Amino acid sequence: MDEYLIKNTTREQREKIIRDSLRCGGVECENCSACDAYGAIDPMKMYQPYIDGKKEIAEINREYAANYLK
């Protein structure tokens, strides 16, 4: 997983990592309404701090999950 760390990636690579990981059944995220149906936030906005090099994916996932584990 070290290959996905901010220190090991460029901004362009991080954006591609997120875009590639958000495919549901081979459909680009922008073309899907499943997140809206379940009341989730826009995943690209959620992972923007990672793309911008401010937070690691794991940190964002922990913060998001903490909202549901209270």
C-alpha cells in the first residue's frame, strides 16, 4: 500500500487512483446516482484532500467511518 502514499505519488497519479477506485460495475462515478440514493457525499470531494496531498486515504476513511461508529 506504500505505493499509494502521498510521498510516493504525484497529484495526477492520486487523482487517477481515486477515479479508478470509484468505478461501480465499470461505470464512471459521475454517471451514477447510487451515492445520492444512499445519502453519501460526492466521493471526489471526500477524497480531494488526498488528491491535493493534504491527507492520506486511510486518514480520510477513518474520519468518514468515525461518523458512523459513534
